[in-house]
Amino acid sequence: METNYETIVIGGGVVGSGIAYHLSERYKEGVLVLDKKYPMSGTSGSTQAWVWVHNKTPSWYAEFSMYSAELYPYLSKKIGDVEYKRTGGLSPFFNESDREKAQKLAESYRKIGIKIKVLSREEVLEKEPYMNPEVAGATYSSIDGNVNPFRLIDMYMRAAKRNGVRYSTYNKVTEIKKQDGKYSVVSDKGAFECKNLILAGGTWSREIGDMLGVKIPVNQLRGQILVSEPLKPFLNFTISGLRQANNGEVLMGYSMEEAGFNRATTLDVIQETANMAVQYVPGLRKAKIVRAFSGIRAMPEDGFPILGKVPGQENLYVAATHSGVTLSPLIGTLLTELIMDGETSIPIDRYSLSRFGESEFY
């Protein structure tokens, strides 16, 4: 295997593979992706995989997510069918007192061009007849949807490989050094050199940054998800908290727990998730739950993506975020622009690592 590359991406999840694919559209050789296990075995393969815009705050972050969601139809045409469905998204509320908050959200989004409609109870039940009739209303956005995360990453990888990208999997990075203007990346399977280094290690971002003396403030949040038996199609929309997959399974849950890298599922969260699902869609009470799984999300300390150049470090870049499924088309596009053109078509200054202050470097 070659040992010298123009660019190395550490992390082959949905963010890292998205960057590698978009880079490969601009140059066909010289990109290597290193993954400590195998893409889809970590966070990117244990997610509800919503492509979600509405309810994200503040509005500038929702706008950023919207730009990425808008790229999905074109991305699917380029890399192949990823089972992307723009179903529209519903976020129900059960107390009339929440309507004013929903209307304020819709108004703030209207100013940036995102159409959010605040639905009445009757409008919710017309759109989603199996919703709990006690629902008071919901916010609705037509741009929300979901995707098959396994097909997404697989298609990213296939397209990237066709363009010359190399993958080295089950290959943990153990040391990174910079010498003579290049980065030397030492791994379980040998050492590699590159000009550009992209840190896209997801939940392991902090540990990878430490190898270069760069503090990347990313923590881990566990999310547990329940999966029903396959049911006849009955949910029309992606609902905040659950969705129905193409094979009829209903995926439920979006817990957020501080549990480090512990991927266990727990009875208390399983019960809370089941109760939430039944509150939203009472008919799910009769459905059989066939499995539960958890994933560890990468969560920057302030909740927003960390993107762009690492300040003070030439040719070193970082892409660390939650909502990687939603944001991967845009992050891949922007990181490629930054590396190839030196600037991005959409400003990403507010997502710079520098917002955490100079004290984050050591």
C-alpha cells in the first residue's frame, strides 16, 4: 500500500466518508481514509438517520442544516440510491400553551427562508391519522426527511473508491507527528505521510486531537433506539422521535445520556422511549419490539459543529459534529472548497475551533 498521500482523512464515518467523496470529485488520486474499525460500525451505523432541519436553534444553525438537506437529491443522483425520503417532518405538542412557542419558532425561521407551519389538531390528524387524537398541534416542515445510513455510507465509499480514494480499515491511528511540512500518521498497519490532514474521528476527536496538542472539545452522548417488528406502512412523516423505515420497522427514540463510550441499552430508557412512542402513536402499543440498540454521538461542548482549519496549524483541518447524517453533504462540499480553493461558498467562521479560545490549544 502506498504511504504518501496528498490528503489523509482520519475517520471513515458519514462525515469522513462524505469529505473523502467530495474531495475525490476534485482530484482523483492521493486521498486515504483511515478508520479504527469499519465505517458503519460506530455512530454512523447506529442512528435514526433523520435529515432534519426544523426545531434546530438558533435559526442560523437551522439555515446551515437546510443547505445540507437541499443537497440530498443531487447527492443521490451522483452516488446512487441512498433511500433518501423527503417526507416532511412533524414535531407534535400536547399542550395548547406550547402553541405560542411554536409560532415564535416559525416566525424566526420565516426570516431566513425556512417555511415552518404551525398546525392545528385537525391538521395534524389529517396528515398523520394514527397520531394520538389528544395532540394539540405540531410544527411542520416540508424539507425534513430521513435516509438509510448504511446505504449512504456504502455509496459514499463506493463512489470515493471509484474516484481513486483508498480506505484502510481496522487500522487505529496511534501517533501523529508533523515534520518537514508534512504530517506523519502512525497506525496499527504502518506509517503514512500527507500534506493535508483532516480530523474527522467523531466521538474520538478529542483523543485524536491530543496527538497533535490540539484540544477538540467533543464529548460522548449515548442514544438508545427501539425497533419494532415490520408493520404495514402507516406513518407518512418523519416525526421528532420516531420514523417508519422502508421495510416497515418503526425506529423510536432519541435519548441523550452521558455514558462515555458505554453502548449498553438500559431498561429505564427503553421504558421511557416506549412510553414516548405510545403517547405519540397509541397504536404502537400493540407492536412487538424486536430489538434495542444504542449509539454514541459526538457532541461538541457547545452543541454546534466544529469545522475548518485548525488555527495556527498549517494544512490541518477538523470536522467534528453531531447530526452528521444531516450535515455530511454540506460539510463534504465546504471542506473540499476550503482545501482546494482556500475559501468556502458559505461562511463557516462561526464553526471554527477558535471559538473555544486559545486556551484550548496546548
